[in-house]
Amino acid sequence: LHEQLQKLAHLPSETEDGLQFQLAANISSVKELDQVIKNGASGVGLFRTEFLYMDRNSFPLEEEQFAVYKEVAVRMEGKRVVIRTLDIGGDKHLDYLALPEEENPSLGYRAIRISLDRTDLFKTQLRAILRASHYGNIQIMYPMISSLDELRKANEILAEVKRELTAMNMPFNSNLEVGIMIELPAAVMISELLAQEVDFFSIGTNDLVQYVLAVDRMNETVAHLYDPFHPAVLRMLRLTAQNAQRYGKHVSVCGELAGDIRALPIWIALGITELSMSVQSILRVKNSLLQSRQSESSTIWEELSRCPNSSSVVEVLSKYIQADL
Ligand code: PEP
Ligand code: MG
């Protein structure tokens, strides 16, 4: 089975009737790059940089971060590499950053909220990413954006770092694309506004499902309620895709759902053709993609939109899922 799947690595990622997809990889360290390349990923759709900050005693210095980002950019040889700025807090901790004790960490001080507060840390990371952008096709992504103001503040800091690098004659890609994670219901609901000020969206279904359904993604007791196929989630995915498409912006999905072949008909129905997933899922999704048909997309959404609950969503999806391996 493994060998049969491996043969697909060099085939194009497209439906049976020719709709092109990009199947990228989520990574958290350079160690994963061998597998990413071997499995023919179209790029790195999500580099979770927090792992550079974890399991150590102090913040990684600019040079250290630069070396890592540069290595990813170089090894991906011009393929798209989306570097997400620090997404700490919630379920991820740093021993050397004393975060406050919180009753609800996932609703607390985390991700972009920390970056906009600790601009020293944020600027160091942005400088390292920008410098590395000279060596490949790097793009920046902000996590946990909830408002236009947060996006604008982050972009102001980015512009400031760019000015500083220019003044120091440090090369960087001045046209580097900047996008955001869509993983909060608020971001979905204002995606029309956000789409006008970003280059791309990447939908983080892991957190989005948690926040839409008010189900802690780490809590075993309510794990049975954590349901990516809930009709509320489907509607959020659709609204996000429509607003991105309306303003001609890329939209991808980088949560676990992207690597779940059951969800593939949803992406086809919504015209979402960029997916980023754990490297082990890429070939399995490609196998299923190669047997899918774009021509069914409008029928799929018609049926999905009429589903009253998640079990009927799963039932509709099962009719369209093709997988022989
Ligand atoms: C997500 O929330 O879907 C996501 C991709 O990010 P993380 O799992 O790192 O929170
Ligand atoms: Mg997330």
C-alpha cells in the first residue's frame, strides 16, 4: 500500500476532470523536510514556528531563527513556504515566558495577542523571516486574528521592520505576501473586510471548530462534541471561501480536516483548491483527489446545504468520496 501511494508523489494533484490542487505540508521543524519533498508537496502551507521556541530555556535569537527559515526556503526551491508567526499560549507553553495562570487559556493571552503586546519578540521574528525571504518563496501568516485592527497593527510593525532592514541594506523580498489564519468565528464573519487587506486566508479548522462549537479541543470529556462536519462549520467554511474568492485572494485550509479524505468533496464544492496537511496525509488525499470530479461541485453543495446535522453531512460526503487505496 505504502509503495502504491508513493508512486503518486510525482503525479499532478488534480481531479479526474482536471481541476488543479495544491497539496502542501504542515511542518514544525526542518527535520520533516525530507518527507515533504519525497511526497511531492507543493510547498509548506503552514510552518508552526512555536516549536522553535519550545523545549529550551530562552527565546531563539534572530540569527538562529533566520538560519532555520532560510533552510526551509532554500530546500523548498522556490515553492511556497508559509511561515506562521508565534502561536504560543492555549495548549502550548514556554517555560521561560511567564504566562499568567488563566481559567480559559484558549480564550486568553495567546498567539497574535502576545506578539502585539511583546513587540520586541515579534519584531525579532519578523526580521528573521524577512531576511530569509531573500532566499526563496516565503510568505508570512498571522495566527488568531480576530479583528481588522489586529491585522493592521501587525502590518504596521511589519512595515517598521522592513524600513529598518532597508536602512541597514539588508536584502528581503519587498513583495512578500502576508496572510492570516481564519480560525475564529469573528474572523469568518468579517472575512469580507479582512479579505481586502490580506494576500491570502488559511482556514485553521482545529481552532475554528473549537470556537464555533464551544468545545475545548483538548478536553476528552467533550471530545464527542468536537465535530468538523457540523453544519455551522460548513457554513463558516463557505462564507470564508466566498469572501476570499470575491476579492481574488487565495484561500487554503491548514487544519486537520484538510488531510481527512472525507472532507475532500467539501473543498471541491467550495472551490478551495489549496490544502495543507501533515505530511503523512498528502498521498492519501492525492489518491482520492485523482478520482474525484469537479463537475459534481454544485450538486455537492446543494446537498450539503440541506443537511440538518453532521451525520447527514457525513452521509452525503460518503457518496462522493473516492478512495481505492
Ligand atoms: C488550526 O487551528 O487549525 C491550526 C492549523 O493551527 P494549530 O493546530 O497549530 O492551532
Ligand atoms: Mg490554530
